[in-house]
Amino acid sequence: MPSDKISAATRRYVATRAKNYCEYCQCPENVGTQSFAVEHIKPRKAGGESIVENLAWSCFGCNSHKHTKTVAIDPTTNSQVSLFNPRQQNWEDHFYWNDDFTLMIGKTDIGRATIESLLLNREGIVNLRRLLILANLHPPIL
């Protein structure tokens, strides 16, 4: 059985590729209160491999809320759709910021379902975005 351990080099690559931002909520790692993790987009339990094409950089909150999910319900259509895949999809195609840049808004069924399922507008993140805006550090340049 292959090892599930992600090498330090792979961790660095995944973090660098994401510009050290969570690939889901877009929060920067350097202001996070908990460590970031290499997240399996397709979970290992579902046959996902520990290869860079299946890995995303994720804050603890998003990683915990995603866990082994790959699909969620779009709150607008009540249909089950795939969650946002940062390796295969562009953030700008599925999300945008509200007028004051504190809330992520879903453009598509995938965006809306991902926001709801991963709680991408949870209170702590919205408060962090407000502070980052005051410091001219938000929104991130994608």
C-alpha cells in the first residue's frame, strides 16, 4: 500500500502554486490562526491520489468543512452538483466578491453549493476579510 504522507517538497509546491492562499475561501496563510493543509480534492477514501493534480492548499476551516465531500446541494436550484475544483476550474468563473469584498457570492451552481457546503462566508472569515481590507491586503489578486 502506498504511503499517504505528503512530502515537504510537495507541500511547498502546493502552497506556492496557491500563492499561500486558501484555494477555497481565499484567506492568506500568513494571517491564519491555524495551520494550512494539503487537501485532497478527490478524497483518498474515494480513490483520490496524493498527486499534485489532486491537491489544493486549504485553511483548517475549509479543509474541515469539505472533509470527504465532492458534491453539495445548490441552494438556488436544490440540485446536487460537484464542489469547486481549483485544479480544473477558475475561481473567477464561479465566484465574485460583494461590493465591500467581505462576502463571496456564487455565480454558478458550483459556486453557490461550494459556498454553502464549506461555509466560505463564516463569521471569522468575514471578520478577517474586514481587517485585511483595512490593511489593503484584500481581496487577493488571483
